Amino acid sequence: MPVTRHRSVEEVPEPERAGSALQRLATACAASSLSEAFRHTRPAPRGVRRFGSVEEDDAHRQAWESGRDDPTTSDGPAGPAPLG
């Protein structure tokens, strides 16, 4: 995208906008739906983990992404079991 320089604010052209309020609403809804698709459904585990190999790291990541229990700990993806 080329850089365009202007001497004053009056020279800057207005940005293109959707024609109607309904089109702007549709654009906002589409952006909201798209953002929901990229959101995680559960929080990532806290802290830093060290793995002895790339394979062990990959197995841990695949287990976490599929929702299975964490193969490197007994806690699992939801954390330790509640007391009592």
C-alpha cells in the first residue's frame, strides 16, 4: 500500500463507509462471529513447562487441544481435583 502525504487535515479524503446502517450492522456481526471462531473455549494452563524432547512437547499440545487429560501430569486440563 503506497504512503500518501498530506499538508493538512483538510486534504485527507474521507474513508469509505458502508452505505447504510444495516450494512454496518451486518459487517459488525460478521466480525463478531469470526472472532468467536478464534476464541479458546477454556483457559490455557498457567506457568511455564519444560519438555525433554520435541515429541513430548507435541504430545502434550495435542492432548491439550483435544481436551484429553494432560499426559505429563495427573491434574488434567481442568486442574487438580477439588478437595473433600
